[in-house]
Amino acid sequence: MKTLKIAFAILSLVAVSQVSFAQEKTVTVGGAPMYPSKNIIENAVNSKDHTTLVAAVKAAGLVETLSGPGPFTVFAPTNKAFDKLPKGTVETLVKPENKQTLTGILTYHVVSGRMSAQDLMDAIKAGGGKATLKTVAGGTLTAMQKGKKIELTDAKGGMATVTIPDVFQSNGVIHVIDTVLMP
């Protein structure tokens, strides 16, 4: 009986570690591996698809915050998403005199807690097809499911699609999106 309990304990430990490993796989974003053992900033700086976002985070003074313990759910717009904004918008926003506005836009892309794509889908289902997410900026995003993808609608009616879900970090999760969200 004692041997059976030990064998069960070992099998349970292996099963738990395999589930954890499966949830924490390394994903490639912008040509760079995103390691689950690193924080949001440590990973984001390596993505060629997120150089504009990283520059904006630095200009807004949010590096320390997003390197902190969190957990955070970050909807991370790609460079192409920033390119959709009117010409000159990014250059204007990263100026020191616009730091407050930039901070508001960036924190509108962050939700407290660690929400996986499955958590988002569950919230959408529980909400009858829509989930309202409270952002760190104090605004709301509306999440909906379209096919197998998650779409977000911002306060101005703009829509973004999650193109790469579940990029797990040590202090949260990133979901790559194709459009900048506006509060």
C-alpha cells in the first residue's frame, strides 16, 4: 500500500509538471522566442514586431511597472498596428509633453490579472457573447469571439483582433493584436 501511495504521488507530480509545461510553452513573436521565465519587458524588447510599442512604453515611463510582479494581461499592438494610425501620431505621442496621453493609451491595453485566451473565451461565453474588461487606465474593452479568434472593441468603436494569443510571461500574458486600441 505504501509503494502504491508513493507511485501515485510521483505520477501526480509528473502530471502536474506536464500540465504546467504545456501551458508555459515558449512562443515566437516577431522572430524572437518569448520565454515564460522572463517578464513582459524582457521578452517584448526582443520582438521585431513590437519596436514601436517598446519605444512608446519607454517614453511613457512604464518599463518598471511592466517589469513588476503583476500579473498583467497585455494586448500588444504590432508595428503594423501603429502604422495604421494617422501619419505623425506616434511621433507626436512620444514627445515628453504628451507623456500623460501616451500613458493613458498604453495602459488602456493592459488588464489586471492573467487572462489566458481560454479565460477570455469563458468570460465571453458567461457574458452571453460579450465580456467587458476593465483596463488599468480605467476604461473598458469589449471582448467577443469571432470564429476561433478573439476581437476587442475599444471605447471609440475601433476593433482589434488577437493574432497571437497566450504568450505567457513570468508576470502575466501577452496577446498580440493587429490594431491600436483607443480609450
